[in-house]
Amino acid sequence: MKKLIILFVFIFLFLSISNAQNAIVGTGFTAGWADDDFEYFSPSFGSSYMRTEQANDTGNQYFRMGIDWDGTVKQITVTPGTDTEVLTNSRIFLDLSDTDSGSMYLDVSSTSDNYVFKTRDTGTDPSGELVIFRIQGNIRSVNSVTRDKSTVYPGQTVTVTANLDGELATGQGVYLRYSDDNFSTSEIDLMTGSGTSYSAEISSDLNTASNSISYYVLTSGDGLFIDHDWADWFTINLNNNSGSNYSYTVQSSWTTSGSGDGSWDDPNAWDPDAVPPSNQPVTIENSLTLDQNATVSSITINSGVTFTASDGSKANRTLTISDGGTLTNNGTFDAADGTVVFAGSGTVSGSVTFNNVEINGGVDFGSSSTINGNLSINSGGYVNNNAPTYGSNSTLIFNTGGSYNIDGSTVLWTTGSTLGQGVPNNVTVSTTDPLKIYEARDVIGNLTVESGASIEQGNNIFIVQGNMLNSGSYSFVSDGAQPLTVYGNFTNDSNGSIVLSNTLGGDLEVQGDFYDNGTFTANDRAVFLNGSSTQHLESTAAMDYLFINNSAGIILNSQLEINDDLDLTAGTMQLGVNELIIYSTASITGGSSNSYIKTNDTGVLTREAGAKADVLFPIGNSDYNPVTINNTGTTDNFSVKVADTTPTNVNDETRVVNRTWTITEGTAGGSDASITLQWNSGETGTNFDINNELVMGRYVGPGNNWETKSATGSDPYTAQASGFTSFSDFAVASGGAGTLPVQLSTFTAQYLNNQAQLYWVTQTETDNIGWNVYRNVENEFAESEKVNNELIEGYGTTTEQHEYNFIDNMSELVPGETYHYWLENLDLGGETNLYGPAELYINPEEDPGNSQPSEEYDGLYGLGNNPFNPALGQAAEISFQLKSSSKVKLDVFNVKGQLVKNLYNGNASHNNCTWNGTDTNGKLQPSGVYLYRLLVNGKVYDTQKIILFR
């Protein structure tokens, strides 16, 4: 038996020595420097070798490492021939050359310290890597390893605790090593604690769904960073569950439990009695309500349960699904007022009806997703494979921040004219770079382009079935030959810009109201108003081509200008108080009883007439009553309107056409126009006879100027007259000029000699008995008072000119007040006609008499003989006074603004001038009102009126 034991020991020693790669030699830790003094390392973890020694003495203790393997025996150190101090807890790299001089040394302070020597590997040609740990006491081992969670859920942190066989001595540390790939890679963390208990955490980042984690606890030097590749080399001892390692598998998701109040933020509502951390998979096995914002990597709703995406206490609870995540619904998804955000790519499975959704990557909505709120496409967002079905209250919002193409490959917005999968209801564009719509598309609801956003339409039809509001930029590509069609209202607000195509066909068609208060560039393209109910039109920019094709009519809300053509296909354009301007480069196409410009208020149609050509003004009110002007004089702009009213100032309303046409010219004088007026059967008085001396009249003041003309047509009818050089209201009557009352050519009020003096002139009078004069300080005839005690006698029937003068003997004229005067004439039939008002302003700084002005007076003063009659030897006396001598010019003009005579031209500070009623050539001027004007240093200084009698 003893022989057997001795043989076993011999064999063990032989094998240990013959296979030992590493050894320590030297006087610091062994008996000496001879090869026979080698003290061999033992195999350790992995390929490492280890030996624990205590120093022979304190101070510098010298040693080398020995190699004894397969017949190779040598000693090695850091630097052959040189003694080198080495440090503990550090990697040491040895020169593999055999040497018998130079060594390593450690500065030893206590011979009771344990030095653990570890080489990384073995063999005749090892790596030569060495590490030394100094333990200032007993070397401790790990007795047991535990963790704080038996079941681990995704995203949870796991705490691992190690219990040692005794308290750690200085120099020894405890480490947790863990891996999710069977230690192909690993993390090694220093554990913290005291006494015999130490702990460390396995990060929540590693505890992902269904991940398997292996771990064990090792000891090494204290306070080290240990790389994965050094783990076995740096290990002094370990507890790895007897070689099997400790391990756990993370649950596939967080799951709900039946306890708790059914709210997301209630820990009792979850199996681990904790609310899921952010960005983890979740399975809803019991009905649950989202009462906080949450982020998940995926969410699954099991059959038979309901997940409510918002608790309603605050709008828009947000559930965020991480990049690559899924939403799987096998039960009931109640969107409430919540928002689901896909942080990147994502997938929807099952039937899901969303409220609001935001996507930031490619999302496949599956075959059964519906969006009833907003689908916001953020930067990087798009729909992959399957688009959602858009609900009737949904809005597709482009928040991409960059250009986005809608073309044949686009899934989120597909071709279709009815609401459904891939066909959105409302669309809102917020992206600053253009949303490029390059294939035919429909917006079933409303299109909104927000301020700063833009859309570019390609060569395709684009239809907005609802309203369009543009606060950003909308433009066509240069060769876009298809229209933008808006079934509802079109609004280009003050921030908006619209640029139509420069190619034929790239027009704008609107069936609702048209409001343009921004920038509108037509590019010679047309706007079509072709609705079926009344449309409103408002535009601050001139239109190139406007087509009216709406039998229900158009109402103009603002002044409108046309550069090229107004096409009246069907329906009326109602002007109201607004002006429609057709520029000289433009034309009007059409115009008929079915389509015309309706002048229902003060609004007028303005266009140019000249070059001896007929120019049609297709106007009317309740019916079509157009005007044609042929101007052989100076080309001018004419403004025309017609009212469904019986002309005023006529003797017999039964003998007139019940229409009043109003024509004005842009620049007075120079025109010589032929006027044609049109009316229809049933638009005349009961005694109107088109075959009885037809006349056309122009209202000139108060009063009318009538010309006898023949009529043409059978229904409609026209009357034409020529030679008009001035323009106002026009009317048509039968029965000759006798239809007219008094023709009044002048009516004025003057403040002269501290009195209110009225002056009027008639050109003709018919059965005129006489006159009454009325006065009021307000421009209201109904509240005026008659100021003449007796009727002012008229001239009966006469075609000669007659002049009237009346002084209103008020007890006191109030300075600064304005008085309004009316004339009323009475004819033999008891009918009355009203003229006026004439206005009289009492200037508080003006001396109405003939006295000299005060020294402070500056301007015209002292008008003598007003009115004056040259036939009686009278002349008007006109004076002026200035504060200093200046360049002065004093002129007399007629009421048309034509110069009659210059009275003074030179330098002066004051002067008295006279005017005898003649012009520059000495020709006596007709009776009437004249203006005299004072120019000082080339600028108009003062203007006043004077009346000439003949």
C-alpha cells in the first residue's frame, strides 16, 4: 500500500513538472536563481496559470519568470540585463529571451502579504503576459450567488449578490461577469458592498424580451477595469454554479394582471407589480386604460380584452411604439382621444381604428386599419405596403420638413375619388420644402397649406373636393398642363402665394367661393368659376382670364381687374358696391340675357372705349340692359351701370323706360360718343310708345339733356344717340322733349355781403309755375324748412335761358356751419321736382364784404360785384394780399376747368384786379359759374367762385 502511494505522488510530481510552463525563480520568492529553484504555476481558468507566494523579505524582492516546457528551460524578465520594478494590478509584458541577468522586483512592505502571480497562457512560446495581485490578508472565495428577481421582465434591472467566505482583505475585489451570447462577449463589473456581501446590477439594456443571460462572480485585484478578453487571466477564484453558470431568460413581454384598477400607471395592474419601463414589449391580457404617456417596443392586445388609448382627463395621451415595433390587436383597441406615435418603422396587425397617428419611418398599417383623427407624416415617415382607411373626420398632415413626392409608388395617398383605403379626407401641408403631387390625386375633404409650407403640382389633375385654404405657397411645375380643381371654397390668404402654370391647361377651377388676398400669379392662365350655387369672388390681384360659367351667379366682394379676357358663359356677376375693371389689353367674351354683369348697387363696369369701335358693356340688373359706346373722340375709360329705377326729373313717368343708365368717363373732355341703350319688353311705363318721338336723355345737373332718336329691335329694343361729350345718368322716353320738366344747368349758393345768396339758371322750362327754396344744416331734405315766403315765379314753358337770384335773409349765419339748399319747382299739373342740394360753408376767417383785409390776411379777399352783369357795365373786382412779395398768378376758369383769362402774372404782395366777363380774345363769356384761382410761387394758394349774368 505504501509503495502505491509513493508511486502516485511520484507520477503527480513528474507530470506537474514536465508539463509546467510557468514558474517563478529568484531570491525574492524562491530559494535562489538556479533552474532547480523553479516554483511552478498551476493551471487556472481558461488558458491561464497561477501561483500564490509570500515574499522572502521586505524591501525590493527580485525574481524572474521561468519556462519549463517540452525540453525548453529558460528564465525571462521585462528587460534582460536590467532590473525593472513592476507594479501589481497591471499588465506586464515580458521579453521571451533567455537571460541570467536582470530581473523584476517588487517593493514588499510585509512578508505576510499574499502575491498572486498569473500568466495569460502557456507553452514553449507563450505571449509573455503577466499580472500580479497583492492581497494584504487571506484570499477570499465566493460561497454563494443570488439575484433579486426570479422572473425577469424586459427592461428590468437585475441585482446579483455574492456572499463570501470572509471579509475581503485589501487588494482583493469581487466582480460580476455576465453575457447574453454564452460569453462570446461579456461585461465585467466591480461589485460593491461590505463585510461578506457584495452586489452589482445587470443592466436593463441587456434584459430585452426573450434574451438569455448567463453570469457568475469572480474575484481579482481591487478596483480594476477587466476587459472581456482578460476575464480568465485576471480571475483569482470564482463561483460559476459548479461550471454551469447562473442564468435566466427574460420574459417575452410585460403582461397585465387581473388586480389593480386597470390603469397603466398602477403597479398592481402588471404581473411583476411594477409599471413597465420605457421601450419594452407589452401584452394586454386584462382590460387596461392608458392614463400616462408611454413608450413600448411593441404592444399586443389579446382576445377578449380592451385597451383604451387615453383616459380622457387630458387630451392626447400618447403611446409611442419604438422603431421596428408592432401593434397587434386581437381584442378591442379603443382610440379615445389618444395619439399613437411610431418612432420609426412599424407594423399594425389586426383591426385597429386610430384617433391620431404620427409616423417617423415606414409603417405598414395592415389590411384593417382606420384613422379617424390626424395621420401626421413626420421627417422620415411614409406608409409601407398597406395604407390605412381614412375616416370622414380624418386629416393627413405632412410635417416632413423636407420634400415629399406623391407619385405612382406612394402608398399613403393613392388614386381615388371616394373616401377609403389610401384616399384621405382632409390634407394639411406643413412641410417647408414642397409636397410634390406628380400624379392625379383627390382630396375628399379640405386642403390646407399652412404658412411657410408649399405644394408643387405636376402635369396632372389635382382635385380638392372640399375647401382649399392656402397660407403658404402653391405652384405648378412650368409645364403643368392640367388644372387644380376645387369643388368647395378657394382661399389664398394674405400670407399665401399662388403661381399657376405657364402652359395651356394649367388653370384653376373653383366651384365654391373664391377669395384671394395674397399673391396671385396667373401666368396667362384662367380662373374658372363653374359652381352650381352662388359663388363669391374677392381678389386683390388682377386676373388674366376669368370664366364665369355658373347659372346661379357670382357675387363680387371687392374691386376686380381683368388683364386679358372675361368670359361670360353662363350666369351673372353681381357687382354690389365694387368696380369691375377691364383693362385696355382685355376683352369681354359673351354677354347675353343669360350671362351679364349685374350692377345692383353703386358698383360699375369700367373699360376703355375709343378708336371709333363699338365697345359693349354687358350690364343689367334684374334683366339684361347693356350699353354700347362708340367714341370717336379721345380714347378714355368709361364706367357704366344700370338701375331698375324710373328716371328722376321727368314730367310723365308713364312714358319712360323704367331703367336709369349711369355713364361716367375717366378724364373729362375730349370724348365724342355714340350711346346705344338696350331694354326689354315689359320694362316701360304704361303710356310708353316706341313709335312716338323716342328721345334719349342725359342728366346734367339737376335737369336733363334730351335728344330725339329712333328705336330699333322688336324685343329687346335699343335706342341710339350720338354727340355726347359729357356723361352722367341716361334715360329713354317717348313723346318728345315734353316729357321733361325744367332743365336746370346751374345751381349754386354763395356767402356774399354777409348774406346767403342763391343763383340758378334754367335752359328750358315746361309748364313751370314757380319755385320754392328749402334749407337745412343737415343733408336731409325731409327735415328741411322752406325759406321763401312767396312762390318764386317761373317762366311757364320756354326754351330760352333764364336766370334766378334769391337772398336767404337769415337773422344770423353761424361761422363754421354748412347750410344745404334745395330747389322745388311746381308745374301746371301739380307735379313737383326737386333739385340740389347746393352747399354753403360759412368760413369763420373770411370777410364776406368788400372791406380791405387785416394785416394778417393772406390770400384772396374782397370780391366785389358778385354776381355781375357786363351788359350793365359791371365787372368783378378781385383782390389778393400776401404777407411778403411773391411770384403771383391770378386766372379765371370755367367749370370744365378750361382757362378763360389770366388777370395777373408777376411779383407782388397785393393787388386789385377786375374781370369784365371776356376771355383772352375779348369774347364775352356765357352766363354761369366761374372759378378764379391764385397761384403763389407756382402752387395753388386759393380758389373761389364768381357768377356772371348776361
